[in-house]
Amino acid sequence: MHIIAHKMSNRAANSRFQHSAATTSKIFHKVLDAMIIFQKEMVVPPKFDQPPGPITHHKTLREGPFKGVVGTIDGTLISASIAEDDKTAYRGRGGGECFQNVMAICDFNMIFTYVVAGWEGVAHDARVLSETLINPANNVPMPPSCGKSFSHLNDTFSF
């Protein structure tokens, strides 16, 4: 975790923790494996069979302008530690720091139902959303059809 949090190289971690490169690498990969397991517990596929608790308890969410809403989507730009050969694609405006976009979907119970990360460089949230939705490989969870749609960057996505 220290290596990831501080953008530390393997060599610097070896020195910091006084372990060999093999030991540092072995432990680093154990932590990555644990994070992958943790991700499966923290990012839960949505269940569209019944409305979440907050929708059933609040009339505004059931009948008002939010009728049919099943969650919220937001994107954020985070600093990224990128290999030297790939840095150009991830550089922000001004050519300095490297960034990647992360988009997440959260339900009304504050549970992450979808996360996509790794979008290169600085991009508008609408572009990240649009590209994520049109690429079937991303496997974005969609609620069952309820006859609603939204227009987004000249494409229409129905729900």
C-alpha cells in the first residue's frame, strides 16, 4: 500500500523497508491480490428487482423529478503514476503531471455498483460516460427498460 500511495519505485521500497527486491515484489503482489478481492466486496453489481430503501421511503424519489432513478454517476480526475513510455497520453494540460479519469456509479445505499478507471489524460465526464456506455466490453450495468432515455453527445441511450 505504501508503494502505491507514495508512487514509490520497487528500489526505493527495498531501501525503505530493508528487504530484498524479491521479497518486496512478493509482498507487493500479495497486497494487489488482496485489493482485487476487496474490490469484489466493495463494488457490488446492482439488483434492479426492487427499489432501494431510500426510494420507497421518500415520495420525492418515487414520484418527483427523480422517478425511475436508480443511482448516481460521477467522474473524477486523479494523479497517476505512469510508465515513462506511456506518459504522453496521460499528461494533463500544460504537459506536466499525468492523470487518469475514474468514473463510478453508486446506488442510493451508497454502494458502488460500477467503477471504470484508466481513461487516459484529461477528458470531460460526458465523454468518459459516452465512450464507456457504447463499448460493450465495459459491461456497464443498465436498469431494466422503463421507457426512458437520455440524449448524450448525439447518441441516445434508453433505459
